[in-house]
Amino acid sequence: MAGAVQFRPLNGDFGVEALGVDASAPLDESTADALRTAFERHRVLVLRGQRLPPAAHVAFSRHFGELEIHVLDEYHKAEYPEIFELSNIGRDGMPNAVHPDLGTLFWHTDASWQAAPALATLLYAEQVPRDGGHTLFADMIGAYEAFGEAERERFRGLAVVHDLHVSRQKAGYAGMTPAQRGKRPPVVQPLVRIHPPTGRKALFLGSHGQAIRGMDELAGRGLIERIMSHAVEPRFVYEHVWRPGDLVMWDNRATMHRATEYDTATEPRVVRRTVIRGETVVPG
Ligand SMILES: [Fe+2]
């Protein structure tokens, strides 16, 4: 029922909520088109009140492109390799005090460490904590456009080295195994990219971005930190406070995101995601 979809803005032109869509039911093409258009225009798309078992999650996601399977095998659900689950529920069914991915607490763009980074991520909340475990989204188009012309021009000439191995270590993990590292060596991405559906320019950064190519290490890191601090100013950020049944889809070509902490010892949090395969980045 295409005419039934309505949209409600979340933070100016950044983020939109779609009302009247059941993501678990087959979608007709005009509804799918309306959702794709809203997603491309607003970068974050929220659907609340869903019941989305893994098979329906995968089927809905396919309306937006081809799905990706993550390089870190430990996160897959056996029956649905396209689903990546983050859960703090132990074998006894209770919260186990272990955060499932500390890397999510840092501002990042999903899979920016791949030559062809993730286009979009669709995250569905099965269980959410009473407090914390929110997701913050930063608008990398708005942040880019707010810089002065001289800085924008300078940024357009720069390239950033992205490396999952280093960002995993920064989050307190051992890094990847040699086999995983062999599959995913560091990649170089432009600091400014074109957002293909709109032609607008977006900053492309996040915790996987380690250095600026050809720049002294400290100076490069300083510049990355300065740009990221600017991009996460409250005026560019939408904070999603999760309810069970929320499905949030974001455009990794034009956003960064991070999760906020929660009490992993007492509060269950179970979320599942799919990732839409992206293309090689076009410099802006
Ligand atoms: Fe993420």
C-alpha cells in the first residue's frame, strides 16, 4: 500500500521515520521505492514497532541491495550468515557482563576498512536496556558543508588509511588473526566522497581511519580528530533511543555512528544487523 507510507523528520533533513510500514510483510515496489528515496535523501531511516525475525530481516534488507557477510566469523548466526548479532545474553539466558563489540562505542562508519565499504546497515532491536545502549548518528554531509570553502578544498585533496586491525586493538581486542588480516589489509579512502544518490559531498572518516596519506603521523591524527570533533557537534547528530521492535537503517556513505554504553551485567541488549554491499569510494 504505497499511499499508506508517511514520513516524519527526525532532525531537520537528517533522519526520517517511516510510518505505516510492516517490514516483515512482502513490500510492493512503490513502497520499496518510497523507502529507498527517503533513505537516500535523509541518510537515516527509522521504522518502529516491527516484529522482524531473521528471515524477514534478510528479505526486507534485499530491497536495498546485495547483502554482505562479515569477515569476523564469531558474529554470524549459523542459519543466516547475512545476520550479524550483538548480544550480551549468556548460555543461562541472563546478561553476561560482556560487551559484544567495544568497537561500536567509537564513532565509525561500517566497513570503511574495506576497499568497497558498506553502503547501508539495517539494525533491528530485539531487546534493549532500560538505560543507555543508544545509537548516535552524525551527518557527514551537513558537517562537510559547514566547513569554509578553503578547508573543503584542502580536504578534497586528502586520503585516509583505514585499518580494522588497528581499530580493533584501539577498542581493547587482540586485533585480527593473520588469516583475517590477509583478507583485509589496510585500505586508502578519500577524506571527502561523493554521495552517489544525491551528488552531495560527505566527509568519510571514523575510528578505522588511522592516518592521512603522506602526512606526518601526529599531524594526520590531529587533523582527523579535529574533523571528527566538528562532525559530532550536537547540531549534526541524531540520537536514537531504542525501543524493542525498532529497525534503523543508515547510509554509511554519509554518516558516522556509535553506540552509548549500558550496564552489560544487568541489562539485556540483543540487536541484529544486515549490511548492504557498497562500491568503491568515488572521491569528492
Ligand atoms: Fe557500526
